[in-house]
Amino acid sequence: MIKKAIGFTIFLLFLWGVYINYQPFSYSQHQWQENIIRAEKFIYDMDSIDNLIVGSSLAKRIEMDSLSDFYNLSFSGQ
């Protein structure tokens, strides 16, 4: 019984590890950290940006998949 429980636990940990490796997670832990990451990414990618969207947290929610030539520099807020 104990061997089955240990084996099942190892199996679940293995599945969790596979899930973590292939799941896209945000690297920020807080909203202000995400804003800093977005600002730094904009600074370093400034040469390749043609059009810029600047706005509030409502503009941040715009889906960018259909806007290929735009960069969204909107920061999230409350």
C-alpha cells in the first residue's frame, strides 16, 4: 500500500513537472513587475517598432494577434 502511494506521488510529480515545462507562465509576480518588464522590453526593441499603442489598462487588454505592426505599451492598473 505504501509503495503504491509513493509510486502514485512520483507519477503526479512527474506530470506536474511536464505541465510546468510546457505551460507559458508570466515571469512577473506582481502587476508593477510586469509593467517594468514591458517598459524594458520596449526600450530594447525600440529599433524594430513601427507603430505604438500607449494607453491605460483598458488598452492593455487589446488582442494584438491581428495587429502585426503594432507594439502595445499600455501598463496594467487597477
